[in-house]
Amino acid sequence: MGKYNFTEIEKKVRAEWEKHPINIYDDKKPRFYCLDMFPYPSGKGLHVGHWRGYVLSDVLSRYKILRGFQVLHPMGWDAFGLPAENFAIKNNVHPSAGVAENVENFRRQLKEISAVYDWSREINTTDPEYYRWTQWIFVRMFKHGLAYEKEMPLNWCPKCKAVLANEEAVGGECDRCHTPVTKRMLRQWMLKITAYADRLLGGLDSLDWPEKVKKMQSEWIGKSYGAEIDFPVAGADEAIKVFTTRPDTLYGATFMVLSPEHPLAERITVESQLEEMDEYRRKAAAKSSVNRMADRNKTGVFTGSYGINPLNGEKIPIWVSDYVLIDYGTGAIMCVPAHDERDFEFAKKFGLPITEVISRDGKPSEELSEAYIGEGFMINSGAFDGTPSGEAKEAVADYLEEKGIGTKTVNYKLRDWVFSRQRYWGEPIPIIHCEKCGAVPVPEDELPVLLPEVASYQPTETGESPLANMDSWVNTTCPRCGGPAKRETNTMPQWAGSSWYFLRYADPHNQTALADKDALKKWLPVDYYVGGVEHAVLHLLYARFYTKFLYDIGAVEFEEPFIKLFNQGMITNKGHKMDKSGDNSVSPDEIVRRYGCDSLRMYELFVGPPELDSEWDERSIEGVNRYLNRVWKLIEDSCLKSVKADRRMKQIRNKMIYEITNRLERWSLNTVVSGFMEYTNKLADIARQAGGLDKETRDSLIIMLAPFAPHIAEELWRITGREASVFNERWPEADETMLAEDTVTVALQINGKLRDSITVDAEASRDEVLAAARQALSERLDGKEIVKEIYVPGRIVNFVIKG
RNA sequence: GCGGGUGUGGCGGAAUGGUAGACGCGGCGGACUCAAAAUCCGCUUCUGGCGACAGAGUGGGGGUUCAAGUCCCUUCACCCGCACCA
């Protein structure tokens, strides 16, 4: 009889699994693809917060194996990106050297989890054999007109010295370093994700994802219906196009506002206003977007020009204000102060007229103290007077189309994806610029375009990649005409490699395609995807876009890559997120050494509901460790004294199986762990009385424990005399006829207040139970009139009494 | 402002409308021990009482119901996401 020596057991069991791996793949079995978001292998290593998602997905994978599935559960490295490059700059080593070192450490740490990862499928986005296909997808997008170059004002992070996609500059801050971004005019590669806006939105419905993430994506895409309307500029041969979702309010448009960046802003400003306008526009340009968003006081300058309301011919003043954004809609708006809060504010501040065109009851209001944005009936709107505003949206828009002064349109917040980065450590964009032929893609059979060695990785201030200084690499010949040409020197963003990696796992060593069609068909799409919520509008949106494109070119046969998404909660320490910055991060290495992998695995589940944030508490791990000690002792003892199961033992076994399976299926993993504790305690009691446990009960407990604490389960399986792995077994089934107890405790209430409880035969009839209840409560019921008797079988009796 | 989430003992947290506080941590008491650690057993929501017991109790206020942590209305606090999106 030994003590539960987890260090020794885990070492031994791991060695066994190395020698005789659990046989997972078997085409006779149904398949299940369970995926973790692959990590960026940072220099800091993993903390116990990372473990949570990895443990969740591994519990599911192992459970599915016991349920008779073949399970693909892979792991890899998203290893391009700035930290590796910054590390390289600081230490004057090649980024790949740092990456190799970090990957090694990450792999070691991940192996400590003892997940059933198929390490033979490990991938690394920085491997040329991998990024060959990242480049191939880009070339295909280029050929389909989805990758294009454009010069435009872009988000620029002064610290990272690179442009950012809109998704990386949310709230006007760099997603990575939180530096306020500035705008810079640059020529960059873009991916036309907007061409997929509608499908990216529509596809969300079919997904079993957290509502929150679906909502975030749908708001990011930001579809709205409305109309574009042309407002002629009085006395000029110009028209200003505006977008509005409220064509029904057009009669109430009493002024217009252009964004400071609008091309007409300067042109239509009259001489006397020009100085003030220039000053205003200069200030707006200098304001960081953070400031511009934070300061909600309306400011603006009158251009001195007027527009013509195309419906009623009224002359309305045109202003310039920074509350109008250049990159949404047309960068110009018609302003209806009576029915828009922002326009109302602006009108009040600058003394502009306010015309009510919709009222709740169809009668004009005395005075508007605030904008009325609700529904109602149209007034002051010519022929439309009296129309309900809901109908009027359509009616006015139709009328505008008829008259040729407007068109119904759909507008999106989603912008095209800024895809090039002015940094070294990324996939080179496989394009060659030829003076004669323009941008020419590198022929597919010449991919990958290898990332060359350079003398310095230092990013530049100019918006040029460090690759631009490598004349010998930059100068090449045009694949089309053979003339002199230059390579594109920008690299791809970090998101490129992660936008399709889940496909590569199906067939990671394929030399002729991104993955074999049959392998893709076998494993994809991903059945269960586990990761943090922080990628809601980054990786998860990009991956969906890539998948839809690959579907369109026939490379894959599905449009949505991830059927089910689960966002695990964070592990916090003293209320704060454990993150890279370090101080409050707890390393799993030390915890595993002190309590063992199985204890930490179970603790990560026990800590709280998997979808909620939970506070790290090391003392609770000791509790889990004590629990595993008790299991060890129980099984070991019961092996010495095997007994035949009596009715009571069978009942408890079946209840245990039923309860734990139920909780697991409901993904209530914290209560699965408490269920193990509860039933192990009960079994220990029974075993004390009966002198041992029966074989079937013992086996059921071990098998069910296996996905959660695989090492101890495997070793206990040996102790009970088995040669083969516990993972060859099947998850036990509960015999539902054995769930009922022989006796039940019934709570007794009077007027809903608990007064007593009685234990009765489970088979007892309603009358028998009520009689027993009356008997038990006789003193309290004496002389009272029972108005009503409620009996919930096996649970409760409630007497409603009077007097 | 909009969207999402969370409020339950000293702490983490359990509860298909049916005995609130499972399970664990911590605490208290006991067994074992020369002793300690480990382990095992018992108690542990609060208030009052030696006590059996009584009363209160799931952020606050209302409501539905024989019965509400759970359903409805309302309100407060904290966390997260988005935010002048026309």
C-alpha cells in the first residue's frame, strides 16, 4: 500500500504514454475536432490562467475519446509578430532564434498539462513550409481582386512604427501597446473584407457561439439601411452626397455638416471664413482620435456656403465639424436637429433653426427641449404629412429614387483590412512591382518568398520595412515580362498565419496544397473551439473571412470554420488579470511540482463556472490534492477487499454516473469536480460499512475520473489489474431504474414555512404521506382549518391553514 | 448613451419554482501521537436562548404563487465590450 505519490505516478504514466500512445485515430469512429486557440510563444512562458482553456479542451477531448470518438486535438505556434522582433533588436539575435527558444519552453510547459495533443501535427506559422500557404492564399486573393494597394490615411502606431488595421486600433489606441494612434497618409495593401460584409453578418446566425461575441461581430460589421442623397451647393457646380438612415426626416434638414477631412470642406468655404476654417481643420487633424472621441462638446465653423434641400428647395447653411467622421458613410451629413440628439446640440450651440417634422400625435409640439428620435406622424413635410414615420422611411426613399436625387443604400461600419506592416518579422507579401506590368504576384510554384536575412531589424520612421534596404533581395525580375522589378518589402500582419491554421492541422505536412481535400473533409470544420473573448473582432472575424474566400475558390467545402465557440473566463489574481506584464502571474511549473498536474487540472475546473472569471486561490488546490489522496486510498483499499454490490451500492454508483455525466454534458465543470468529491465521500462511507467496494463501482469512478485527472486514473487502472490504458474503455452508462432511493425525506411546511421533515417509503401514496405529515405536525395543526394541501412527491408537503 | 455579464455565509461557490448555503477553503472541537506534521471524525449563515427552539436571511423596493435566489416590474452597485456610426 503506497501513498499517493503524484510526482512518481505522473512521471511513470507519462513514460507509458510516450511508449504506447493512446490510440485515438480510427476511421470506424465518428470524428471530433477540438481546437485551442494556438498561443503566441512569448518569452514569459505560460501562467496558470492559460491552463484553464487548455484543460477545458483536453477534458472535452478525453471525454469524447471515452465516448467512442476519434479526436483531433492539435497544438502549434503563432510565432510571427512584434515581440519576437523587438527581442531580436534588443539582443541582436535573429528573431527565429528567440522563437525557437520560446517554442521549446512553451512546448515543455504545455506538455506538463498532459493534454492529448497530437504533437506530430505541431505547426509553426514562421516555418517556410507553412507560410508558403499563407502567401499562396494572398496570391489567390490578389488574383480575385480582393487584395489591392491604396493610398489613404491610416492608423499609425508611433511606438510599433507600423500601420494598424481598424480592428487593431479600436478606441484610438494600439491594440498591442495602447499608444494613441495617429493618422498617416500611406500607400498600403488592403484586403477587401467588405466584399464579405453581408455574408460575415448572415453567417453568424448559424453559429453556436456566445451571444456576446456574435453581437460584437455584428456591431463591428455595423450594417445599416438608408439612403444616399445629393444636396446641390447653392451657386456652385457641386453636390454634397450624404448618407442617412432617416430619409423620413429630410424635410427637417436645416443645415449640413462636413467632416474636417472632407474634400469639399476647403473648396466651398468663402473667402471671409477661410482663415478660421484652415485653423479648425488643422486642429482637427492634430487631435488624436482618442481626444476627438472623448471631447463631446460640439465645435464647428461655417463655410459661408449653402446647400439646397432637394425636397423643399430650402437654402441651408453648410458647416464643418469634427463630430462628423470622414470614414463612415460619405463623410458628410444632413442635419435634422429636431430628430437627432447630436444635430440638436449643434443647432442649439450655433443658433441654427430647428424644424419639427415628426411628432408623436401628428400635431406640432409647443417647443422641443430635446430631439425626438421616436416614431410618430410626419408634419411640415408637404405631401407626406400624416404618414407614419415608419412607412415614410421607405416612401421618401422611393420618391427620391424616382426623382433621381437619391438612392437607397446599405452602409457598413466595416472597413477593408489594412494588410501590410512595415516590419521585418512577418510573411513577405509575395508581390513584385514592375514598372511596365505593375503589381505582379509571385508565381505560385515559386512560393514561398523566403524572409531574407537582414543586417538590421530596426523599424524605420518613414513607413518603410527594414527589408527595403536589402537591395540584393529587393531587385529582381518581373515574372511576367522579365524586365527589372522590385519586390514588395512590407510583410503581413500577425493575423495572416492564424486566419487559416486550423485547416493545416488536418494535413500539416502537405507539400502540394494547404491541406489535402479528403483530410479537410474528414476533420473540418472545427467542432469545438476554445479561447479567450479578446479575439472577437480580430482573429475570429479574419478567420471567417478567409474561410469564406477559400470556400469561394473551392479550396474548402464549408463556409464557417468554427461551429461551436467557447470563451473561458480569466483567472484573476487579487482581482486583476494575469498578463504578460508579469507581477501577478503565477507560473504553473511550481504548482505542478508542489501538487501535481492532476491536482492543478482539477483545480482549474473547480475554481468556478468555466465561462466566468475566477480568482486564483492556492489553498483550494490543496483541497483538490487532498481529494485525489482520498480517491487513491479508497480505490487501493477496495482492491484488497472487493465485495459484491448490494442494492445501496448499486444505487449510489448509478446516481454518481448519472449526476456527473449530466453536469459534464451541461458543461458545469466546477460541479462535476464537486460531484466527484461528494460521491467519493459517499462511497468511502459505504466501503467502510461494507468492507470494500464492488468492481463495477470502482471501475466507473476511475473511468469517469480519467478525463479530469488522467495520470492517477491510468495508474489506478493498473492497480485494479489492467494492462491496457483506461482510455480504451467506454464512459459508463447509468441504469436509470437504479436511481430511485428506497426512502425519501419530505419537508413539511405550514403556509410555506418549513416546520419539520419526515422520512417515508419512496413508494408511499399521497394519502399515506399526507397522513404522516398531519401526524407529525399535529400540535401545530390542532384546532386550525386546513384550507389546502399541497404534496410534491418526494419533496414537500405544504398545509395552507386558517386561524 | 448602447450592448453583455455579475451581485448568495468569514472566503471560492451550489441549488429542473419545492428543506438556501452542496462541494471546497478557512475556523473551532475531538481522535491518533511523547510531541508536531499528515490523516481521520464532528461542528461551523446570522441574531436570541444552556436548550429543544424561535426569528431573520440570496444588493434594495414592489408583484405573481400554496411556495421565489430562481418568474415579472422597478431600482442600486461593480466588471467587460462598443461608443458623436448620421
